[in-house]
Amino acid sequence: MKAYLDMPARFVFGLVFVYAGAAKIAQPAAFAADIFQYQLLSDWLIYPAALFLPWLEAVCGLCLWAGAFKRGAAALCNLLLAVFMAALAVNVWRGNDVACGCFGGGGGEDLRMALIRDGALLALGLVVQYCAGGGQSRPKTAGPSGSSGLSGQTGESGQSG
Amino acid sequence: MSRLSIPWLEMAFLCLLAAGLAYAGNLLRPEPLPLWADYFQTKIAETRAKGLGAVSIAEAKRLYDAKSFLFIDAREPDEFAGGHLPGARNIPFETAYAGLDSVLDYIPKRQALVVYCSNAACPKSRDLGEQLKFLGYRDILIMSEGYDAWAAKGLPTEAK
């Protein structure tokens, strides 16, 4: 089951992060403004976060696509999603009508909808994490002829870290 | 148990890779962002670079109490309707490109102005201030922290 889920789940999950990262990399000043509006970080951390986070998203998304460092990339993407969800939840609770900034600067997206979408993405991310989590990628009943590059990658990544 | 282990090494490597790319990518930009700077103070400096004065919320409150300054709200009409400083006039920044002269006919050029929008991340107050300066207003101050900070401090507001 893992072998069948791994590739499509990684592709979709990675695509979201590559797209989100690329959109923010193109407009770092707008993303800095979005981070500022969340009123969660020190003013000194706005620019470093605006520069670093989009590249982290893009790098992790590309790694998920390529199947390299899958466990680390999946873990970081899930960690990012958890942090983003916490930031969204705090501002929903505060009643702040800020721009989500989830896919680049501005945007009039409702924060609650963004929170629900991130929750769904996190569920997908946990599937990716599970598939990339090492161990046997195929049931023991699968014969040696059934092994593929995909299962080999999964097992290999499970050794690292 | 191996399935539950956290791949710290991979995570650290990916973070370092992203940091290196972010640094290099920023260097290659025509206008790189500062790597280590106070965001709010940077916005204040941008305001001053446009030849406009910047006031804090406390200073703006003193000007508000003195009633010698006219407060201009540069946000959208629906934001203005949701809450604004009592007595403020709404001049959405977009108006600057659609007949700002006629909108400003009722405000004499010698009138001192305080312009604000939502917060320091919002460029509308600075851009409108710059436009007003171009149109001949001399005393223009920007309340960089914006309406959000004013309202958060419990200072007077009204909704339309």
C-alpha cells in the first residue's frame, strides 16, 4: 500500500510547497509585509523569515519530488504546516483580518479556510511522512520481482538520519 | 521505532541548503532585502526617505487631542467603514490615480495632515503622503503603526 501511495502523495505534497515557495521567493518584500501583519515575530526576525522560509518550502518540495532526503523534507514540511496553522489560529482567535500570504503576497483568502486547507495538507503530509518513514516499503508477501526503484528509495531513505 | 525517529541530520542539511540559497538569491536581487534589520524601523526610514515625517501612536494621539491636524485614512472604504479615527477623512490611495485633486479641493494646502493606513506593512499611507506632498501639502506626517495599533491601544475610534 505504501508503495502505491508514496509517489502520488509526494508529488502532490511537493507541488504545493514548490508553488508556495516560488510565489514567495518572487516577492520577498510582500511576504515580509504579510509576516509583519501576523504580529507574531519580533521585528528583527521579519526579514530573515521572509528570505528563508520560501526557500525552505521550495527546497523541501523539490526534494519530495526527486525522492531525495524524503524523510527530512516531509518532516520539515509538516513542521512548517504546523507552525503556519498555529499562526493562522492565533490570528483567527484575535479576530485579525490579515492577508494569509500562504501563496505569496496579499490575497483576500479567509483565514479559517486557509486553516482548514492547511489541516488537509497536514493530513497528506503525515501520509507522505509515513510512506517515507523507512522500514519495508512492500508487504513481506511481495516477491523479489515486484521490487522497484521506488521501494528501493524508500528503504534507503529509512537508513539515514 | 525507526519509523518514529526524527531525521535530524536531513532536516539540518535541508535548512542549511535553504539558508544558503536564500542568502545567494537575495544577493542577486536588484533590491536585496536587509538580512538583519528592524522591519518597523526600516519602514520609518522609507517614510523619511520620501520626505515625510513619521509619528508614533503616542505622538499622533497628542496631535489628535490638539485638533490642529487633519487625519487622513488611506485604506479602502469598507475598511474605513469598519472603524477609523473620529473625524478622519477617507481618501483611499487608489483615488490618487482617479482625480485626487477634486477630492482634496476642500482641504487647504496649509492644512497639516496625518496619514495612516492599517499598519507599517501597508504602503498606502506612505504612497498617499508622497502624492499629497507632490500636490503641494507641506506638513504631512505618517502614522506608520497605523489604525491597527491605534485601535489595539484602546484609543478613540468610530465606525460609519
